[in-house]
Amino acid sequence: MLVREMTLGDIVSLDNDTYSHATVKQITNEWVTLFRPYVHTADFSYTGGVMCYVGIEEYKVHIDSTMPYRLIKKGKELK
């Protein structure tokens, strides 16, 4: 699917890597804002295992972008 075909709440695949699904958060005349969760681990371990950090990456894609995305799940109809 192209960026201009996306609707709010759609979940799309960015690639085939871990944590590669993003959700459409906002759509304007020029930009589509996507966000995705990610996990980062510390480069050390301790008796409790490894430290895990969870975050959210948010970025914008221009509405005229020709980069294709694979639709994973269609967003719910908003009223």
C-alpha cells in the first residue's frame, strides 16, 4: 500500500526485522505520522538477566512517498 492509501490506526510492516510494525497515528495534507515500539537491551548482564529498555519511535512520511508498505491490519472505522 502507498502512504496516501493509509488510514488512522492502520498497522503496516516497515520490513521483515524485529519490531518492524508501525501504526498510523496522524494524517495531514502533507504527512503521515507513524509510531512503533522498540526494545533495547544493555550491553551487560547481572544476576537478574539483562536490562531492557522499551520506547516508542515516531516519525513522519510524506504523503506523496512512493515507498510501498505492507498492510498488516486495517485500522478501526472512526466515527
